[in-house]
Amino acid sequence: MIDLPRWPIRERETPAAGLSLSRDDFDVAARAAFAAAIGVDAVERLSIVVRVTRHGKHGLKVEGRVAAEVTQTCVATLEPVKATIEEPILIAFSPEADMPGETFLEGEEGLEIDAGLDRDDPLIDGTIDLSAIAAE
């Protein structure tokens, strides 16, 4: 298991106006943990900028961007290659009790899960971890 630095945000402590958060001060050990989590050799720079807002009655929504400078091994030459990663973040969380069950549809091969429905991710114990979201 990879031990990412935790950056927890609790739903009950999130103000109605939301939170604007950013972080780019990850130390060498934290960047090494991120490198292991995302499968690259090294993370030289990591920046997370997000806005956390209320979502529904007891959920949270995270919007923002993660950016990183990484080194990975080229699969053809096995040489180190530097790359820039910039990815948007847009994810919603709801308490598991508020989440609908899976919907099954009758398909050609029997019952199938309806993958077309947008579902929130589960909000576990009222908390999200921005580090885990960024690594994902």
C-alpha cells in the first residue's frame, strides 16, 4: 500500500460558501509517494488547486486542476523522459446512504448494470482526501 500524505476535508467543516485550496509545497518523501502511486520514476513538481463546495444535503464536490512535472522511463529506450501532467478534477461525493443502488437493465445477455447513469463517489465517514483525488 502506498502511503500518500493525507489532505483530508470534512463535509461538516466545509462552509456553505465552500473552500478554495491550493498546495504546491510537497516535500521529497511526499512526491516520491505520489510517483509510486501514479507509476512514474519521480515527481519533481506537484501542484493541486481546487474548489470544494457543498453537493446536495451532505455531499461535497471538488473542481480544480492537478499539475506535475514527472520523470518516467521510456518503454522503447529505457531512458528517463520528463513529462508534464495537467489534469482537470471534477468529482462529486455523496454519503453512501444517499446513493442509489445499482440499476440493472435487461440486455441481450441477461441483466446488465446500467453504466450510463452518472453516480457520485461515496463519501466515507464524511471525509474526502484531496491527495488521493489528485493521485487518481
